[in-house]
Amino acid sequence: MMPELDGYGVLHLLRKIQQTEDIPLIFLTAKAERSDLRKGMEMGADDYVTKPFEELGVDECDRITFA
């Protein structure tokens, strides 16, 4: 967990600012509950990767998100 602001808070702030609203955001988290994933995606995350993860999965995520 992040000490001051969690990923949902960061995503919320980035989406509110015109200069940062289009920055792709991929959650990399230990929160693996379906409700956590759904919340992130509904808020506008581009992808949601749970730890532990495999390198291949992250590479594929990058390719899709940043293409």
C-alpha cells in the first residue's frame, strides 16, 4: 500500500487535470479481488496487473497499452 495516496487516488487526480487526463495508467498491485480490478477499470485504468506477475504478461500489457 502507498502511504499517502493509493492508486485509485492517483488515477482520480490524473483524470481531473487536462494535461494528464490521457496518460495511460496501469495498476500494478497486490490487490487481486475482482472488486478491486472492477473499481480500477471503471475509474479509467488502462490495465490492471496483480502481483506476483510474469514478465511476459507485463510486456504484453505494455505493447497493448502503449501501441
